[in-house]
Amino acid sequence: MVNFIQHAANQPRWAVEIWKRFNDKELTHSMAHYLQAVAGLKQDKGHARVGDIADRLGVSKSGVTSMLRSLSARGLVTHEPYGCVELTDAGRRLARRTESNRHVLTMFFTSILRVPQEVAYEDACMIEHLVGPESMIQFLRLTAFIGSDDPAAERFRTAFREYQHHCAGKEADRECPVCKEGRCLAETFPGLVGTFDEGPLK
């Protein structure tokens, strides 16, 4: 079994280049929410103005204006001072894609992984703008299959529910956040499980 910590320390060159390009992604987390806010306002009210966006996102008008300049520079919106904000074709595609990503990821986390709804939504929201179409299609296919009436899917659901774990060396009165009684995940994925013990990143 792969030691994930050691594996991460010995990344191939292409993996190093990927994280270097991370900040150059076409969409940031904030940008995704602004695009979705504009799309939602257009659908609900027929228009999106700076004040409307500020109210929907709970931010200042000056913050909205600054973000609109960034989105406009990327060719995702058009906006004239004191006028309405319009999504370009590229902006509409990205707004739809990130919203779809969030729905699929939330469904996968809740229906398949049994993550609580609020946690699933928050996690999906954090990564919705980062996952590419190829991976999202596979997420959707897997979610559809596991939730189907296919006998193989039912066997998978049963096996997943019954596959329990525990971490070796844990004190008897301390419950591991990852494992229960059964096979030890710390042995299955050496160096990885302990990284979850301290809770979510802040």
C-alpha cells in the first residue's frame, strides 16, 4: 500500500508544475460565487446591479466593484458604471459549471459518503470551482451507479456500510474520527490517517 506522505514528498515534475499554476486557474472561489450571484439575480429579478450583488453575498459595494473589474478583465462579465452587470458567454458557462459541480459533489458526499448535509455543502462549495469536467462526469456516473437498483450497486452499499475500521494504538476511551471497530486504516494507508485527527483546517 502506498505511503501517501512519502508519495507527496516525491512528486513527479508535472505535479510540481500543477500546484505552481494553481493561482492562475481561470476561476477563484470568490469569482465563482460572484458569477453565480449574477446568474441567480438575473433569473430571480431579471437584472443584477452592484447593490443587488452586495446584498446577496453580504459584501460591500466597493468590494463588488473591485471584483467586477477582475471578472471583466477575464472576459467573464460586462459592466458599465451605475449600470447592470451582464455575464458573457464564458461567464455563463462557468457559473453553470460551478453550480452543477456543487450539486453533484454535495449529492456524492451526502448520498454515497454519508457526510452530514451542512458539512457536505461546505466542502462542495470549497472545491466546486476546482474540479474539471472529466472528473465531475465520473463523480456523477459513480453517484448514479451506487444509488441505482443494480444488484452490484446494492452489494457495494452493503459492503461499504459493513466495512468498519479502527486505528491501532488508540486509547480505549478515545474514538478515532476516521475509524471504528475492524480493520485499521492507519495500517492500510500509512502516514495518512493521522492527518485527520486534529479536525478541519481553519
